[in-house]
Amino acid sequence: MPAFAKLSLVTSVFYPADIAFVNGWSQRAPGIGGWRVQFDKSVRTEQILVTPPASDVPVFAISRNGVKTVVERLLPDGSAGDEIGTFDSVRAAVLTLCPLHGEDLEAIHEELERDFPRPPRR
């Protein structure tokens, strides 16, 4: 009997828990003026624009390309420029842009546990 391949569903949409993580990261990431994020849609977000401290316009665009998260540096006119890197998750991508202290990271994870509870184990 032939073996069936595992089916992997790939989507360009970020998971709601990952969007909540990005929001928590932007509230806690250090820098004068903070790290600001914009989402292309409030539901089923496919692109995140990141404006670092001391900038008035987004400098980075984060999107999903298959199973990987891609970070691109935006050109001054807002178009996509160079790819900075690919990451296993959007969480890894934003933490590469600006790492957080352990306490801040723990606070975000506690909020996620509250807002996105795990189902009970069997």
C-alpha cells in the first residue's frame, strides 16, 4: 500500500497570536519614540510595516513567503528594497530587529497565555 505524503497548509497570513506578540514587542522595544507597527489588515494580516525610533516612515516590511517570514528594508519611496533575512517566525524577525529583555519577553508570553489559552491536554 502506498504511503501518503503529509499535507502542509501554507498561508501568507500571520496567526492572531503572532500579531499579538508583535503588538506587545512594539510596546516594549526600547528606543526614543518606540518601534511602531502597522498592519495591512486588522484581520488576516499579511504584511507588517515597522517604523523604528527616530524615523517618521516605515523602514521594514515583514511578510510570509511560504513557511518562512521575510524581512525587507524599504526604500525611501516605500517600495521593497533589499531582503534583510528570512526567519522561522515573525517573532524571531522582530526580536532580531530589536531584542527584548527577559522580563519584557516573559510579560508578553504571559499575556499570550491569557489571551490565547492552550486547550487542555488529554
